[in-house]
Amino acid sequence: MGFRSPIARHGHGVVVIDEQIYVIGGAAEAGLKATLGQLDRLQLETKSAN
């Protein structure tokens, strides 16, 4: 399993609820510059253990 965030970020937060990954905030540059009010939701794809 692999994925990339739709935009590059520095210092963001991530929360997982059920099979959804929520990537919250962050900045386009390090050092509290160009902070983002962005929220992305990524869907996990799971495979059966069969």
C-alpha cells in the first residue's frame, strides 16, 4: 500500500478514522512560513487475508 499527499507539506497532522486518513494543515515551507488551511481525505484500500 502506498500513496502520496496531493500537495507537499511540512509539519502537518494526520488522523485515521475507520478506513479514512485525514491530513490536516501543515505548511508549504519549514519555519512557520506559508501555512496551509488544507484538509485532505485519503481512502485506504484493504485486501482480504484469504
